[in-house]
Amino acid sequence: MRKNLNVVLIVMDAVRADHLSCYGYNKPTTPFLEELAGNGVLFEGAFASAPWTPPSHASLFTGTYPSRHGVDVNENLYLGEENTTLAQILATTGYRTFAILPDAHLSSARGFHRGFHDYIEVFRLPHFKLDFGIIETSARNLLLGRDKRSSLINKLVKRWLTDNAVRDIPFFAFINYKTAHNRYQSPWPFRRRFEITPAATQDKKKLDYFSEAGGYSYMAGKFEMSEEDFEVVRSRYDGAIACIDHRIRDLVRFLKAKNLYDDTLIMITADHGENFGEHRLAYHLFCLYDSLIRVPLIFHAPAIFRGPVRLPHLVSLTDILPTLMDLLNLDPVIRQDLEGKSLLPLNGHAYHTHVFSEFARPTWMLRNLAARFPGNDFSHLDRGLKCIRTSEYKLIVGTDGGEELYHLPSDPTESHNLIDERIEVAKVLRTKYQDWVAAHQGSRSSSPYQEEDALILKNLKELGYV
């Protein structure tokens, strides 16, 4: 493939694929991504290896599943040094590497900085700093509303590219936008595109509370949400996705202005989705339904791809690292422990017959919920989960011994458990699942970090994790 190909990897945090207009959503949330996909490659069946940020990003960076890389195993959230990351590989092969690390879960304290020559932990930056324009920032927040600092992220990326993007030295930039992560509060120009005005019979205060911080209260049974209520909340979420789409457009325009666009591969995905009342769940965590693990995946590179190409087959986020190695002609000996596979050639052949996803027993989160909602019974959430998914079926196995089987074409909301009806299907999937679990026995599990400073704890609280 082409030498000196720049790589920009963008993660739209908490963005589920079925809320993107380029994936058929009935609202124009992502007009620019439609343009990119129109001259690129869109994967219709892409799946995250975990339903929340740390293990999903670890799989994206290492090309392995959580049971292999060790993040979210035995309450560990540290990406250990025994894992070789995409950034480390590219840094050792001549790339200049840069990362936007947006929150505590992807911080240097948890090992996600390794391999990046330069990185910025956005959650550690003051909200107002003269260097970033205190007047501009204040006016923007006051007049337009907060955007989870996505505008600032673009400023930081542009500044780094201006200083570091030089001819004959390719760059790798990782960017994570958290605008669609709860709270669902995008700037007004985007929010009002889709926001549904609550009816007179709806409780606006309740809807505002759910949008800002009320998902766990809903799960604890403190109040009910109707389908009309969720429609209002989803409309706010859609505005946040539209904001991210706009930020990506702005970044691509900058690449064009700097004559970097033609030599850059842009890869856009998400680490997980979001629940809006499905199975009486909110936010993410606690399940492996497609509302959380089906994610967008788009490749765009004028020098390589000519679209539109839409590929329906199963792919995993663990496939991104080996695909990049293949694209860049990197020696496969560098990484022989990969569980993903290269998606080249992009000719529509079947990449996987099945993919996996995992969620560890959420002991730490349940402790937090028990403290916040004393007396509530969260025992139904106290289980780890693993799933095997084909294009037709999904088998979910819990550490509590429970099993769920869904026929996805006829039951996309995963509402009808067929475990006692399609016994032979379950048997075949269970055998494949058990073989995969056995292959991971004794896999690495890194030692957890030992210290959380005040900024990390503050950020996790803002994100709703503590």
C-alpha cells in the first residue's frame, strides 16, 4: 500500500450505529459522515468487544479481546505493559503519534498513553485558560451551550498538526469525542435540530434529570419513563451526534487546507452504544445487546478507497489493528497474538463467522449503586456476560448460569429468548463459545493501578461512574 499514509482514528464515544443517518436512521444526524462513506467503505455489521470505554478501547488498541488484554478482568482497568498497542507499533515504524485522551478511563494513569509521542489529557485541562481563549470559550458556552469540549479538541488537534505534520514523516492521531456521552447536552444549534418539545402531559423536570444524570435512578425504579419520554431524550442524544459530525467535518476541512487530506486514512468508529429503556436499562454497562455493542465503522482514504462500498459482513473492532498493519505493509511478526484479522481486501468476502463481546461482573459499579440507592435490589445486574454473535443469532452466557439466545433478523430488539426453543442452534454456538473461553484460560490480567487523584475521581463522577 501507499507509503507515508497518515492515519486519523476517531472514536465517537457512546454512539450507537442505528442513530446515524449513514446507517439508515430516519433523522439526518450525520450528513458529513454520509459524504465520507459515499467515497469510502462503511461496515454495516461492526461490533465492539465490550459495552463500555476501557475494555473496548483496549481491544481497539491491541487487536485482542478483554480476556486477552486484561482490561475489565477481575476489576482491572489498567492496560498493562505486556500489551503492545497500535500507537507503539506505529511509533517504532517511523510515525509521529498523537492522542487526545478525553477522560480518566483513557488516561496515562491507566496505561492508554503508551506509544504516543504527544498526548493531551483533556480532563486535566482547566475549563478556562488564556491560551485557549477565555473570552471565546465563555461566550461559546454562554450563547451556544457546552459541547463536552469537542471544539477545544479540534483546536488542540489542529495546533498539533500545524506543528508536527511534515512531509515524509507520517502521523497517527487518535481522537475521542465525548459529546454524545451522557449527559445529553449538546450546543443549541445542534440540539434544536432534533429536540422534541415535551407535551404538556410530560414532566419536563424528569426528562431534564434523566438527560443529565437520571439513568441510574430510572434503573433503580425511582420513576417511570414512557416511550414518549424516551423519544424526547433520544432527540437530545441525536443533537449530540450531529455536533460530532460537524466537528469531524471541521477537522477534515483543516486536513484539506493543510494539503494533508489526500495522504490520510480516516477511520471512524465508536467504542459502544447507549441504552434508552431497552430491557429497562439506561446508559451503558450491564448488557451485551446490540444497543451497546453494534457500532459504526467507516474507512475513508482518497488515495486507497473508492466508494461507496457497504459491506454487510461481521467485523470486530479487534480487526482495526491488523487491517492497518496490512494496509501499511507492516511485518506481521510484530504482532502474532492478534485475535482480529485484516479486513483486506475490501471485496465483500466473509471476514468472520462469529465475533465475541465481554462484560465483567460489575462489582465496583454495583457497590456505587448500592451506596446511592440503599435498599434497592440490583442483584439481577450482578453477573458477568460473554456473547458469541453470528449474522443470524446471538448467544449470551452469564456468570450466574443464565443463557439467552436471540434470532436477530426476526427479533432485532432481542426480546424473545429462544434458549429453550432452538436447542440445536444453542448447542452449536455454546460449543464454539466454550472453545473460545477455554483458549483464554490463563490469559494475562494486568495489575490494577493503585492511585486515583482528585481530577480522576472528579471526572469519573462527571461521567456518572461514581
